[in-house]
Amino acid sequence: MTLWDWVVRAYSADGVAETCLELQDSAGQNVPLLLWAAWTAATGRDLDADARADACDMARAWDDSAVSPLRAVRRALKARIPDLEDAAREAIRAQVKAVELDAERRLLAALEALTRAESGPPRSMLDAMVAVARVWSPKTPRPGLMRLAERLPA
């Protein structure tokens, strides 16, 4: 199963979207990166320290240059704006959201391209996400990662 297909299936599981947004907004984590780490574990792909570092560097570049600025614009357009029709604002917001999603999908494709082929049995998704989260930021949000691992499909 491709990473994108797995992420779409995983994100639709009960409680996953909410947990991902909490990890993103409250803990500063990169959701595509976390889901990539979980997918590698679920599909038996091995991630060494270099692969985790390369993935975090790539995710940070995408996040800084594309995803975060698009997310900021989308969120700014959520509130009513004087002298701008709601329908026009919502139409632009929907377009920005689609571009933001496309940027995240392209990040996932780039992360998948970094990944080695399956090399063994499934591993702990929690362990994989914790390892990547530690490279991403100085504080590892273990409780949130535990909730996410519990909700992700095997």
C-alpha cells in the first residue's frame, strides 16, 4: 500500500484527525512526518537515524516554505472580513485549503521516495513516531503520540 493510500485510510479512522491536529497545533509536530513514520513501522520498513534526520530536514523545508504559510492564509480566511462577501472569502479559503493539501501530499510523496523497501515484520508505530518526533523538536509529546498510535489502523 502506498503511503498516500495508507494516510487517507488512517486519517479517516475514528479520532485520528483530531489527535493529529492536537499534535500539530499544541505540540508543534509535523503530521505528515508522523504519519510517514507510522506507515514505515506498519509496513516493516526500517528507519535509521540518517533516514529520520533526512526526512525531518525535508519536512521542515516543505513546512517552512509551503505548508505553514498556506495554513496561515487558510486560517486567516476563516473569520469574516469586513467589505468581503462571505461566499467569496469561503471560495478563496477552499482553494487555499486544496493547495495546502496538495503541498502535504507532495511532502508525503517525497518522504515515501526516501524510504527503503519493506524489510521485515511490522514494528511499533509508537516507537517510530517517537523517534521522528525527537528529531523534529526538543520536546516529545509522548501522550499525544500514544493516543495517535492507539487510533491508527494496524
